[in-house]
Amino acid sequence: MEKQSRYNFLVTFSNCSFGIYLIHIFIMRYILWHIDFIVFGLGGIGQIVMTWLLTISISFLLTYAISYLPFSEYIIGFHHKQKK
């Protein structure tokens, strides 16, 4: 069961990858320009790691949420098909 859930996550992440690519720069700039803790509170490596983790997580969640909207395939290249 765990192997199947990892597979499903990787397929979903792969389907959302173009949307992640499109939106990540906006998320990353917002993080670096507005969250002072990341810029000043961490060292260089900590800043890179935290920025990467937050950027990829938020970009994935936003892209996944957008995939439920009508015509999302024209925005992010993927539309989440609901099971009937």
C-alpha cells in the first residue's frame, strides 16, 4: 500500500510540474522579499534550504488547487480528473 501511495504522489507531482515551474518564481520572490526571518535569521545554507522547501511546497499546493478549477489545463497544463 505504501508503495502505491508513493507512486500516486510522484505521478501527481509530475502532472503538476509545469505549473510548479510557472509559479515558483513568484513564490520564491515573495518569500525572499517579505519573510525577514529567512533572509536575516538563517545562515547561507539555511536560507537556501528553507527557501527551496517553502517554494516547492507552496508551488505544489497552489498548482494542485488550481488543477481542480475548470480550464486549468490551459493555465497549468493539467486538470485533475475526479473519479465518478
